[in-house]
Amino acid sequence: MAITAVEFYTLKQETYHKKASAVSSKIRMFAWFRLFSFLLIYAPLVSWGWNSWQTVLPSLLFVVLFFFLVKKNIQFEKQKKTFQILEKLSSDELLALDHQFSHFENGEEFLNPAHFNSYDLDLFGEGSLFQFINRTSTQGGRQKLAGWLQSAFLQKDEIERRQGAVRELASQPEWRLNFLANGHLFKESPEVNEEIMQWSQAELHMKHPTTTRWLLVIIPILTIAAGIYAILGGSNLWILLLVFTQGGLLYYYRKSVAQFYSYFGRKSELLGKYMLLVHLIEKEDFTSPFLKDLRKKVLKPDTASHIFGQLKKFVNQFEYRLNIITNILLNTILMWDIRCTYNLWNWHRLNRSKMAAWLEVIAETDALISLANLAYNHPEFTYPEIHDGGFALQAKLLGHPLIPPAKRVDNDLKIDGWGKVLIVTGANMAGKSTFLRTVGVNLILGRTGAPVCAQYLVFTPVKIYTNMRTTDSLLKDESYFFAELKRIKTVLDRLQNGERIFVILDEMLKGTNSVDKLNGSRKLIKKLLELKAVALIATHDLKISEMEEEYPQMVYNKCFEIKLEGEEMFFDYLLKDGATKTMNATFLMKKMGII
């Protein structure tokens, strides 16, 4: 029997807490071992002095032991960090299951009031849909997920393929946790991510690459030979001459070295992260067509993790120059900076065209994990059926995913065919705006391939236009009303150009007087019908609901009713047929002592 999400994350939280504690104990124990091994390095010297190999050999053995213990400590520290991240990821999900998600990144940088729908539907910012579903661990994945919400998919086949990928990843919570943990081992900045992306586009140059390759072989061999010759009693002239030669070559190549270090330096941890992520994708035997296609892109002709591993090694070697003693020693003997520059140039020459595709696979997988996590955490959500052909929107028990289930009221909805307008009336706070956002948010979720907050949903994927909270702009010297007209003009132009759009409007033409508002609203609805749009319109103006009689089978009335009993109001938030019969503005003003 499958365990619930709460049981899974609770088990993982406890398991990883214990593992992190166990590794911490090992780290403390090995700290004493390192101290003793370091002290033992000098024990032979104290006992016997520098008289024979009797002193040197044991000291060398203790040096090897000391560095082995240092390496083990580094491994233990990485294990500890990984277990701590896994523990935190599990704890975060337990909070999310309790409908607490403010600790996740909210994507406020993607806020755009001019966007076709994202600002009105609260897709980004505090308490947004992005914050609710975002679990990405890479900058590429974060941008990919935001891009899907801003411009979700419209093709039936594409959406269904992605549904298959989300279903499969949703069934693999352990794999998802491991992917995210490796992704969180190093937190990349947008700037570094942008630099990495530019590597695939830039063409880097190396001075005299063929000559450089031979010099990197010949000069170090001659330098080592000259050093051995000098140690054995020969002249020091040759070693000095070769050391100065290496210094001259380093000066000659200084601009190339600086350029390559500015490109690749201090990025070994990020590359290590990408290597681990792509390796997880490579070794997983996916079954859904979409994920299988992603995996193929990182397997041929050579595995991306192997090639990323080569790059990580070269970058890591280049970073040795940060230690001044190591830098002087390696550049004196092995032409180290030039060697690293040549290796990176050669790697970039051979692999730069593949890198963008690999990073795309990582970002795509990272973003899909967020949708899969949503599906796993909410098994009551359903994958919508994608309708191809005329417009269809049929929903049963449709609710807003951000409202806790205990408070959420779900509603049914049905719209069939193009050229239809659904007018929703109701009192203040009765649920009109929330219902409009519920429809919009679920349609966008469905277009990404994710499950939706409904018992059943069939829909035709079309673009969604909203006008719910237009703002005025002092900088552009625009009034609220003019800003709203500009948005409406934009959607009408696109409809006239043949685009199929689902229009969601909340209280049309709010910035003008009631007579103009009514006349303008009626004409706008007529225009939408002429252009074969499908529209969902909320309004307080009951006169607009009379258009149902004027345009039968094209305009429909729905409403949210309230009950007024004495000094109390009662809301059921259930969508009903017809126009509302109850308003509450005067009631509220009296209750608050305003009138």
C-alpha cells in the first residue's frame, strides 16, 4: 500500500536528520585522527633526527595519512550538507502540505502589470501560484517554470506529452528529492547562470594552439630534467634558463590566461552541480516519451556528465592559482596557467555547441519536478482532458489551488463553442473575482501539463486575456480608464487578426460614469460576440445581465448570492444560474457606521 505524502516526508525528515547527526559524529572523530596524524609527522624527527630514511619514510607515510584524512573530512562535510538539505526539503514539504508556502521563492522579479494575464491572476509575487508550486533548484529551471506560466502550451500533443512526464516524475518522490538536493548544494546567481549560458555562444581564441600544445609537453620535460641534473650536481644554468623561459611564456600568454579565467574561474562548484544533475538524468530509465527524449539529449555521442566532469576538472585545476605558493610552483615547472587555458580552449572548441542543449535538459527537468511535486502533494487534483476542435470548457468541482481545502468552495462550469459570454453578477465579497481567477489559474496550470484543482476538467487550450486590476501610471501620464482601454484595444486587435482568446474581465470600464459604463460595456460584449471570443465577465451592473434575452444561446447569466438576516451576511460562494437578486453595499455601509 502506497504511503501518503505526509508519511513519506515525515519518514524522510527523520531519516536524514539521523544521517546528518551520524556524519557529524564521524567528522568530530576524524578531527582527532587528523590532529594525531599531523603530530605523528614530526615524531620520527624528534626521535631520530634527520639522519636516515628511518626518519623520512615514516614521516612521509604520516603525511599521506594526514591528507587522506583531510580528503575524508571533505567527503563527510559534503555528505552532511546533502543530508541537511534533504532534511530541510522534507520539512519544507510538510509545511506546504499544511498550506504554508511563504518560505518558497515567490518569483517577484517576473511581476509584470502589462502582461496578458499574469498580474491579474497572481501568478507571481507573495502568495502567488509560482510560490505555491515552485521547487526549482537551478536558475534555468526557475526561469523555465516562470516562462511556462507566462506563456503556457497550446498544442494538444505537447500538453499530453508533458502530462505523461509529470505523472512519471510524480511517482518518483525519492528521485525528485535527490535531484533537488544536488541542485541546492550550490546556489547559483542569475549573473553566473547567464555567463554559463553565454559560453555556448562565444567563440574563444587561443594563440598558436598547435605550437602551444607542443610547448606544454617539451618545456616541462626539459625543466624537470634540468632540475634533476642540478640536484645530481650539475650546473644550475639550465634550470634557471628554463624557469625564466616559462616566465616569459606566461607573460606572452597573460591576456589569454586572464580572459579564460574571467570566463571559467570560480565556477567549479556550479559545474560540479550540473554534472551531478545530468548524471541523475542519464542513469534513470524513464518510460514516458517526453522524459525519454530529454534523456537521449544527454547520452549521445558521449554522456554529458562525463564531459561536464572534464570541464569541472579543468576549471578546478585552473583555480589552483588562487593559492600563491601553488601558483608559483606549478607555473615554474608545468606552465600551469597556460596548460589550463589550453585545456579549456580545447574543451570549449569541441563541446560548446552541445552545452546549451544540456543546460536546457537540466532546466526542463528541474521545472517539471515542480509540477510533479504539485501532483504528488495533491493526489485529489486531476489531469485535464485536452479538447481539440471547437471551444470547450467543462469543469466539475473546480476550485482555486491556493485556497486551503477546508475553506475552498468548488463550482461547476460549462461553456461550449466560440462566441459565448458568461456574465457573473453578485454582491461585494460574494466570490466573483475569486471565481474568475480560479478559472484562469486552472486553465494555465492545465496548459503546462500539470494537474488542476478539480474533480474533472475538459478544456480547449487557448490564450487567456484578463483585465481585472488595471493600474494608472503617473510616469506615462495615463489615467486608470485610459490604461484599461489600451488593454482592451490590444485584445480586440488580436481577435480581429484571427487569434483565439479566452477573455476574463472583472467590472468593465471602472474608470467612467455609470451611463457611459453601461453603454460601453454592452458594446464591448457585442464586439466580443462578433469576433467569436469566449468571455467570462464579472459585474455589479444588473442591466448588463439583460443581454441574455437579447442574445439567447450566446450570453448566459450566472451569479453568487448572499443571505442577509438581521445584522448578518451569509456567503455560500456557490455559482448559480441567473442574475443576482441581492446587493450589500448599503448594508455594509450601515453596519460599519458610514451611513
